[in-house]
Amino acid sequence: MSNLFYQGRGRKPTLDQARGVYIWDTDGKRYLDGSSGAMVCNIGHSHPAVLEAMQRQMEKSTFGYRLHFETEAAERCAARLAGMMPEGLDRVFFVSGGSEAVESGMKLARQYAVATGQGSRWKVISRAPSYHGCTLGALAVTSYSPLTGPFAPMMQPMPKVPAPRAYLDGLRADDPATGRHYADMLEQKILAEGPDSVLAFLVEPVGGASTGALVPPAGYMEAVREICDRHGVLLIMDEVMTGAGRTGRFLGCEHWGVRPDIVVMSKGLGAGYVPFGAMVADSRLVEPVLDAGGFAHGFTYAGNPLACATGLAVLDVIEHEGLCANAAAMGDRLMARLTALMQKYEIIGDVRGKGLLTAFELMADRDSKAPLPPEWNAHQKIVDLAYDAGLIVYSRRTRDGVAGDHILVCPPLTVTETHLDEIIEGLETALDGFIAQMPVAAGVAR
Ligand code: PLP
């Protein structure tokens, strides 16, 4: 009996050490970290340059409260990050995690509206399904019923539009009419809610765990930007998972050349070395808020020098080692390898993703897109079988969290072709094991 508890009663082996893409437990078993933790450890584990930067900062100071001191680490990290953002996004507010970043983005948007005489705007439209964090504000814009359901009475309901899941709706993702079709739903929602009441649209450029790496159809992101502009709605890009190179560009939104008003980031920014995140905004939003008395928001640990020095070192590694380019190249190869698995495994119904944010979805039938029976718990079984085989992958359910199993394959951006061979081998072992124990059921492919 442990004093610790998290989601459930399950216990895992004890971690001993981690290097690069590998982790060892205290029994000496080696695992390939095919999910970078929770899509966090983008530059691999125990990178010597980051450890050294942390050590150097720790010897000087680990904490300086931002109301008492400026720190060189925070200043330099903010300047570096702003330099990697789309033009105009030059004001950085540090936080310690993704939910904090999302809350900060929504609250800055709200204070901007209040400061500029648009106090009627407060609704943040987001997509279903989506995941934006577990705090009550971020949860209100999340759509994933196992996580939101119990807390519904405690949250302010926020409007949702369908995520652009062309493959489920029988539409072609490469047809700009498809992108327009889903973007139109956003415009209709803004009109139905009353444009003067809508503050922002919050979107993951490539879907994360809730959709299993959903890539938007052609034209969608560009149309979303136009619609937001037309109605004075701010566009907040949730780059918590996609940011810091995961999709093959520093930000996911760069794939479509769309410039958001606010970007929120975390995971890959601290890269597993420290809890870290940022909300980056256009000065046009920040200045009126500061003029009106200031941003009424902040977390105690935000912008501490240890986190910022670490974040700066992580950004250096991403840039100096060309990790965005490696994520793009290795991502293409991984997608091709996963797509090839569809020849062997009839239950893989869809493969999708960008860069090293990739996923495959299991289906009972590819034509009807029917999910596997949820009680089979396929996603968890496959994750467990892969784990036994020494491969860590991540899974969730695509259909509002209750059905439609998908597996995310998101190794560190440092992976090589040899690592990809190992990942595919581990997945084959897990899929073979699952199929061997899968009940025989009418209409379910094997
Ligand atoms: N936004 C997205 C897209 C995420 O994937 C996550 C976490 O998975 C969050 C926000 C919340 O981040 P955190 O768990 O660090 O609070």
C-alpha cells in the first residue's frame, strides 16, 4: 500500500534512469519511449547540454519571485521564444504547465476585451472532441466526456463545434470544400451565440490525445482565421502538444501559415526537465491590459530562473540539432511504416498525423468506420502489451472518449530509423498479442 495516488489503483515498475529515447526500470528492463512520456520529452531524456545549463543556473539561483526580481534567465528565454514565434507574437507570459497556459490565454483574451470596451465578449468556442487541460476553466473548453462529465455542474458551459473529422464523415480531407464545410460550422456557431458575446476560438492545430492526431482538412485553418477576423473573435492556438517542434515545424500552425492572436505552449518547452509553459501574445492585446491596470493573473512558480534557464537550453537544442527537420523527416517515415501496417492488420482503420505526432485508430470495419466494442478495451490492452514488449505508446478514445480506440506514436524528435524499426516491431508484437486474445465477433475484422 503506497501513500501515493493518481487516477487509479494500477501500479507501474519503478523508473531507474533514462537516456535519449530509452528508459530503464529498477529491474534493468529497457523501454523505448515511443510517446515521449505524455508527448513531453521532445529532445530525449538526460540531454547533457540541458543538464549542464540547469546545473549552472542552480548554482546561481533556483527561485526569484517575479514581483521581487527580474532574472536574466527569464528575459533571455522570453526573447528567444518570441524570436521563434510568428511575427507580432512578441509578449511572453511564463507558466508551469499546459492547463495553466490555456487558462492564461483565455484570461488575457477576456481582460483585453474588457480593457477595449468589448466587455460583452466572454464565450470561448472550442471543438468536440478536444483536450485543453484539467483545471475547471480549461476543462470547460475541453470536450471528452470521461474527464468532463463528473465536473459539469461546476463549470460554465462553453459553446463547441465539431472537430473536422473528415474521415468519419466520409469527406475528402484534401478537398478545400471540406475545410470550408467545418469552418462554416464555426461561423454558424458565432452567429448563433451572437458575435458580440464571443471572445475567442481555441483550437489545437493538430489534434492531440482526444482526436488521435487529427490533421485539419485543406483550407480549414485559413478559413478559421478569416472567420475570426470577420467577427472580431480572437484565435487562440493550443500548441501545448504540437509546439516545440513535435509536428515538424516549431509551431503546428506554421503548416498553414496562420497567425494566431495568442499561442499557448508547454510540454515540449520544458521537455520533461522542468514543469514549464508559456502564453505568447501580440502586444496589441497586452498593452491595453497593462494600461488598464494590469493582468490580474499569475502562478507562484511562473518564470522562475531554473525553469527559464532550462527552457532556454531546450530551445537551443531544438535549434542546434535541427530537431524540427528531423521530426518532419522521421515523421514521414513513421507515417509510411504505420500505413504499411494496415496491409497486415485489418483492425487498423485509419493512420494520421503530422511530423512525430502520429496515431492509428482501430475499427471493427473500415468501410462503416464502426469502432471495436468498447468493452474490449483495445486501446489499453495494446498499450499494455507494447509495454510488456518494451515499447511505451499512448492511447485514448476518439469518439468522445467512450469508443473508437486510438494509439498515439510520438517518440522524441531525436529518433533515428533504427529506433523506428524497434517501434514497429514492438507495435507488431502488441497487435499480434491483442488479435490472438481478441474475442471472435460478427462484423469485426481481425
Ligand atoms: N492542451 C493540450 C492540447 C494538451 O494536450 C494538454 C495535455 O495533455 C493540455 C492542454 C494540458 O496540459 P497539462 O497537462 O500540462 O496541464
